[in-house]
Amino acid sequence: MKPSDKRKFGRVELEVTAFGFGTAPIGNFSYPIDEGTSDAMVQASWDAGVRYYDTAPMYGHGLSELRTGHSLRWKERDDFVLSTKVGRLLKPGRRKNIDFSPWNNAAANVMEFDYTYDGTMRSFEDSLQRLALEKIDICFIHDIDVFTRGSEQPEVFKAAMGGTWKALSKLRDEGLVQAIGVGVNEWEVCHDALLQRDFDCFLLAGRYTLLEQESLDKFLPLCVERGAAVVIGGGFNSGILATGAVEGAKYNYSPAPAEILDKVRRIEAVCRDHAVPLPAAAMQFVVSHPAIPSFIAGTRTVEQLQKNIDWFSHDIPAEFWSDLKAQGLLREDAPIPAG
């Protein structure tokens, strides 16, 4: 498989590349990235054939959208697919008074959650302004999960299924956006949303990886049935499937527990037997599911981006996948790459 391979985006008349460019890092997540490096990564991804870019107002308090728009501005707009998110409004503030954590040296905007109809429409228009591009193709409702909202989640979810859904549905009906969905950290929230509303797509951070396949129980089969596309971000489980079971390896944004370290070591042993890089297996496994057209990865350097592109294209023998299943490291019903 090549990063530039075009794949149908569920039931929608869109095609995305199998490898997508995730822009959270260029919002200065945890560490600052200079303007030159940010633009160089976008241009390098374009030169590699990548044509799907995902951003959000949250990423760097608007910085990611500003940088994404700047780097894509002079490309032919119909040559790429762009997604962003709603659920937060940004308002200018004094830099010294803003808590940017976990973003570093972000844009001088204060963020506040807003899942109302009017707030969603405002968010959509504001994103178009920051991007300075003529259209947005895909729009996700952002962070209506337990991971982000805690005990407030049921009420937040209800609000999003009301006001935000109404606004996005109207934007879709008017042709101002082609696909609408939900972007969260938990497949259960996506499943509930699809049961309640006619969503086209989802952006799921983790939850379908070499380490986790519980979403095969209900959510992914429902997506196949309904023609809903699922984009996977966080396919390395926030680190460990890229670094391996090294000291300090991260799993879901925290130090990896012992049982996860053990499972990754066992997967790495199979990788060594077949000369397969662990990150290559992590990427290619995800996009072998029929509901998942694209894997989006965020990078901090051009060199890191090139590594991801090389891993995505790495030839993996069929025996590798059968060995993972034989050792109980992969669910028997998990789709695997053909050939």
C-alpha cells in the first residue's frame, strides 16, 4: 500500500488518501515547531502524494488551522480533502493571561466549549476565516467523550446531538460541507452517536489498533452496515506502537502499564521473525478494515514524516499476520491486509 492510494470515504462522494496528515503537532502540542518546519512537513507530505489533511480549532488555540491554511493556500482546492472540527469557540485574549497547556506558544485565543446551534455555525465560519480556504470538506463534533468531559459527558453528548447536529445537518444539506461526524477518544461514544443520528463519518483516536480491537464487537460492523467512514488517529496508542516497549513508553498519553508492555514485547518478537518494523504493522493493520479509509499521523519533523511514509509502504508478508493471530495477539475476526 502507498500513502497516496485513494480510497472511497464511506458512502460520501469523496476520496481520501490512505495516509493522512494530522496537524495537532503543528499547533505546538507539548513542544514548539517553527513556521519553517511546519510548512516543510506539509509540503513534504504533498510531494509524497498525501491529499487528506485534518485540523481543529483546539490544536494550538487556532494555530494549527492558521498554519494548515497557509501551507495549502496555493494548492488547487479540489485536489485535497480537508477536515476540521466544531465544539469550541475561540476568542482573542491577552497572551499572558491564557493557559495554553498542553500547547506551547499557541495562538492568542481563549477557548470555550459550545455545542449550541449558533455556536456551531460560528465555529464553522471562524474556521473558514482562519484557514482562508474556500471550503471545508468534513466536519467532526469534537471531544464529546468521557476522556475529555468526565462526569459532564452525558449532558454534553445530549447537547451535541441537539444543537450541533442540527447545525451540521443544515450545512450538509446546503452543500457547504460534504460529510459530518464525531471525533472522540472512545468508540462507544461513536457507536451511540451513529445509533441516534445519520452521521457520515468518525475520527477515532486509538481504540482500533494492534493493541485494541474491541470496536469490532459493535461499532465497526455498524459502520460497514451504514456506510460510515472511520478515520483513525492515534494509531500508535499515543506512542508505544511507534517506540516499542522501551522504558518510559506511552500508552494512551500515560506510562504504559505492565500488561501492555508485555503484549507489545510479544508483538515485537513476531516483528523480528518477519523483519517487519512495529510501526509499519501498526499503520497497515488499521487501514485493512473496510470501514477505515485513512490513518492520520502527526509528526514533528520532516524526517519523522518520511519514516512514517516509509513504514506505511513497507512490504509485510501474509505470514506475519497469521502468526499474530496464531499467538493470540490479534483477534481472529480482525481484517488483515490482503497479500
